[in-house]
Amino acid sequence: MGAPCIYAVPSRPTLPDLDKFPFQVTDGRAKKNYTNPTLDYSGHWWDENDPGWGLFVWQDSTNNTMAAWFSYTADGQPAWYVFQPVWETPIFTRPADVWQTSKPPGTTSPPLGTTKLTTVGTAFLDFYFGTYTRGGALPSLEQFLNFHYKLGDGVQQKRTLMRFKVGR
């Protein structure tokens, strides 16, 4: 028999007591003006009963916001619009100009040429929480968006959209 095998337990480094180190957790939102939203509303907003229609909302860390609206024209052609709302309250924006963009057709993708920007109306957003139930399931608390818009000389319209989630 050979020499006995002795296993040495590796030493563990001594960790400092964390309670001896001062630290502070801050919320950057606390420094914002009260009119800015406290939530990030970025995402895809849609009506599940009309899935070819909705909004993409982008909100950056300073609450600059842009929305791209995808819809259809009266003759069934897809249409894209954009607008940049400014926050009036933490859940409500001021009306903003809605622009439609277009380019002349071409042989490249995207086509070469100048993008044309045309003001076609106004829109604003207001967000809220509500309950949603589907197929006998228990209600869940969800985020909703009332999208108010007017194109051309048309009447003011309102669509209620909810935040898109996979599997719904």
C-alpha cells in the first residue's frame, strides 16, 4: 500500500461584510419632470380582433417618443404613418402631427430617391391598466392604450389597443 491520500479542502476567500459598505439604489425616473411617464410604453400595441392594424411605440431614456402606425387605406392598401407625441401627463400625450411617408418606386430595395413626408392628420395617446379575459381564463391585469387620431378632414377616431404578448 502506498501513502494515504490526504484531501485538503480548498480555502475560501474571506468575503467582506456588505453591510459595512455604503450604497444607495436610485431610480433615474425620480429626477424627471412630473409630466414624464413613469413607465416605458415601448412595444407593439394591437387589437387582437384586427391584427393587421396597430402601433409600434418607441420611448427612449429621456422620454422622447415616436410611434409608427400601420393600417390600411380605404381601398385596402397597406399604409404607414409616424408621429412623435410629447407627454402632457405620465399617461397622456399632447396631439402631434401625423406624417405619411412615401418614395417613388425603383429597382432597388429600398428605392433610391427622396422620401416624401406629408402631414396627414393628428394623433395622441393615453395609457391605462385594465383587466383582460380570454376563453374562460382568469382575468389578468394588462396595459391598454387609447389611440386617438384624425386624418384629413375626417372625424376624430379612437381605437383601444393592448400591449402585444406572444401566445395571445
